[in-house]
Amino acid sequence: MSLSNPVLQAMALSCIRDDRVLFSDLTFALDVGQVLLLEGKNGSGKTSLLRILCGFREPDAGRVCWCGASINDSQYHADMAYIGHLDGIKKELTVLENLNVALALGQTGLYPLANALARVQLAGYEDVLVQALSAGQKRRLSLARLLVTKNRLWILDEPFTSLDKQGIKLTETLMTEHTASGGLVVLTSHHDLNLSGVDVQRIHLS
């Protein structure tokens, strides 16, 4: 991709793990309304790349910029939301308590709590402990966290894990709406995306 003023830009990234080069000289850019899908077999470096984009680990070479500034020097982390293989929710808290924690740590989004839970089909589960939820319901609660907070960039590692067909369709709809409102999405997935009208870029790591 070639953009004159990209919002998210990775320049000549390299990553080495256990003396093995996962990727090197990787350059890409992403603008508002776009989705970047990272593909590749297990162990190819997809999650490592996401962790670099999140700022959780430094690249072995190269840099990542947000709106022209290094992600370490900008307001990047206030604009970014990450959902990894783990759901990032506290099992000892209720559904509603988890969303309140997300709100306390982030900026208020467009969805009120009740609306967000209804959107992910968890209405009526407000007082249920997360440990009592199914794997799919926990994944839906993670999606609700994205709705109640305001983040321009969503970074999602295998977001369709544990979801049924209805949950997958819901996730795709939320990503479509997010990009339509000026958001960006970076994700890994073995699932064939169905994002109508969205500019989906792809990088295959091998």
C-alpha cells in the first residue's frame, strides 16, 4: 500500500525470536477506513507483529508511527484497543463490572453500556460472573469493550475464536461499521473475511 499521509505506518520492521528471523524489512501503511489482514501459518510471526504494533515489544529493527509520530511518543495508546487470544476480561467480576473497568481505563465510546450489551446479545447478563459465561459469550463481552470505549484503531488477534456463525457475522458487521466511521482495523485470522465495501489489505507472513 502506498499512502501519502497514512495514519498507521510500519517502516522496515524486523522481528527475531529464538534466533529465527520471523520477518524482516516489513513496510506497510494503513489509513482511515481500511482493514489490514495478516495471514500465515502458525509460528509465522503474526502475533509477534501485532505485539510490536501494540507497543508491547520493540522490533529488532524499524519503527512504527501513528499520525507521523512514533507510537512511543504519541497519544497512540489512547487511540488503540487490543484483543488478543485471551479475552482480556476479569473472570471474578460480573459482565457489567468488566465494562465499567474498561470505561475507567479508556475514553467513553458511542455505545452506552446497555446498548453495547444488547448489540453483542448479552442483555440480561449484566450481573453474571464472567466465569459462568461460555467461551463465545466471553468473546462477545470483549467486543462490547470495543463498543463502550473510543478507539480509532482496533488490533485483533484471531477475533473469531470461539464464535459461532452468528457471532462471526456480528464481528464482521462491527468492523465494517467501525471503518465506515473512520476507524482502522488490524487483525489476524484464518477465517475468510466478508466485509462489504471495506478496503481490505493483506500481508502474508511465511
